[in-house]
Amino acid sequence: MWAYLYQWQRSFYDRVIRNEKELFLIRRYIEQNPLRFEIANEFPDNLDL
């Protein structure tokens, strides 16, 4: 029943991880992304509102 209510997230795509280097880079991105968000919020002039 819920399947027809589901909508894909905008700008979402699947990615195949092909090797250890790609896995490392993806993990690093996931770990560092919240930090980048906090840093960006400290400088609101850089935000495109």
C-alpha cells in the first residue's frame, strides 16, 4: 500500500562503489559533510538565499 505513496528524493541517484578508494572517499564525504555545513553557517554572506 505504501509503495504508491513513495516519492523519490529530488537530486538523488544511486552509485556503484567500484573499489576501496571510492569507498574511502564516500565515507570521508559522509563524515566531513556535517562539519562543512556548520562552517558554512558561520558565514551567512556565503549562502545563496
